[in-house]
Amino acid sequence: MSLRGVFNPALYHGGSKRRDFFEGWYFKFVNAQKTRSCAFIPGVSLGKRDEEPHAFVQFLSGKESRADNFTFSYDQFKYDKKVFSISVGKNSFSLDRVTLALESGENEIRGELEIIDPFLWPRKILSPGIMGPFTFVPFMECYHGVVSMDHNLRGSIAVNGDNWDFSGGRGYIEKDWGKSFPKAWIWMQSNNFDEPKVSVMLSIATIPWLKGAFTGFLCGLLLKDRLYRFTTYTGAKLAGIDVSREKVDIQIMMKELLLKISAHRTDGAGLLSPVMGSMKGRIDETLTSEIHITLLEGSKKIFEGTGSDAGLEVVGELKI
């Protein structure tokens, strides 16, 4: 991992990799009327030596709960070493805009979306991204980055001839890179609350560590211009996890703060996931969940609201 990459997690980290490596960026879009939600995941897969490295763009449609995977040769993946800008074939992704020109046997997707006023995850010397000091650990199975917690959108895309207008909608960007996804995790995200500039992202996972493992978590809650960070390294504690077929309830404590999260589970679609760099895994993700959050400071309620069009993944069984 280059020094520039350490302090700019959005950049591509696989320039020197040849095998057992993946990297993917997650762009989520929800229109202003909340009738359309979708996500695009551009990335690269570098598996074993006998496998062809390749690039891809995955597509997830929320309301229809369907997904598609567009594959490309590895040489069709291009990246900028200094600023976040990548391309896969004729598709390009940056902090400013997304241009799409995708075609498979099932879907044809074309269009351009402009990203306006992204709220970037703050970078500090000892905490260059959401993983904080864990960013500097060289043997992590999977690294995670939040690029933009919330931003406005302008533009539209045509999906199989149907125009999806996202002007006035909301967007979100994050990413993962490394060898494999964890054995078990919960991930959720929404920035579609009744109040503007409210966004929540939570990831809890089983983290391999030396000869054992621990349950680590990352959570960001953006309220207007204030970002609350509830993470393992900030001293936050998981006070409870309750997972059922209908919902996921989580409580996190940090000093005088208590964050209560309740996510309603809905049917999703299958996405490919990395196993030692190869996209051989399969996970189910929905974009139609709802996330209800309550933030308390002592007995004082700081915020309460429900986010719609939420992304949600529940894989394996976590222990705390």
C-alpha cells in the first residue's frame, strides 16, 4: 500500500498486486421521490495464478430486487494515482460524476450522474479513514473506506430504455479492498431521512487477528455538519445485537452516548463477493430496508428518525 493510498483510501490500492486481491467501490443512488434506488460497484478481481484477472461493474436495482454483473478484461480498468478517478471500459467513476455505458444479455444501462457537495470522511494523520489506526495494519483480510457519507445528485440514467431521473436525489460512496470479505458481518446504510444531511453507516464484522479473531465495528452518523464516530478504536462498545428474520437491532455505547439502531429486513438480490481475490462468493443485499435510529446523550434525545431505501446485508453469525 503506497503512502498516498494510506492517506487517501478512495484511491486504487492494487497497483503492485498480482494475485489474491480485490478492490471495489460502492456507489448508491436514490431519486428525490424515493421511487428508485440502485447501486453500481466497479472493481477488480485478481485471483489465483491460473485465473484470469478481470474488472467488473455490478448493478443492483432496489425496487425490483435484481442484480447483474458486467465483466471486462483487466486491461480495461484504468485509474489515477493522485486523485480518485477510475474507469472500467467506457464507464467512469469519480467524486464529481459517474458515466455509465453497460450492456449485457439482460440489461442495457447508459447515462451520467453528477455528484454535488460530497461530505467526505475526515482524514487525520493517525486516522486517515474510517478504519482509524487499523489502516496502518499490513495484514488485514479486508480494508474498508467511506468516501462520501452524503451528497446531492443531478442527472439521469436509462435502464433498458426506461429513464431514471436522479436530480435532487441523494448519493453515497464507500469501498472495500483486500483478500476476502469476513466470515460474518452486518452492514447497513441510509441517507434518506426526512431531514436533509442525515446519514448513517454501520459495519460489524468478524476480524481475523493473529491466531484468533474479534468482532470489530465501524459506525458513522452524520447529523447536519456533525459526524459522530462510533468505532472499536474510539472506545465505543457494542451493548447488544439481536438478529431475527424480520429485523436487526443494535445498541452502541460511547461515554454518555447511546445509539439505538433497528433495521427492517426485506428481500434483496445476489451480488458476487471476493474469496482470496476471486469473485466466487455470493451475498444477498437489499436496498429497500428501513433503518430507525435514536441517539441519546444521557436522558437527552439528540436525534430520532427513520431512513428509507436503506442498504442491508446480514451474513453469518456474529458474537460479541
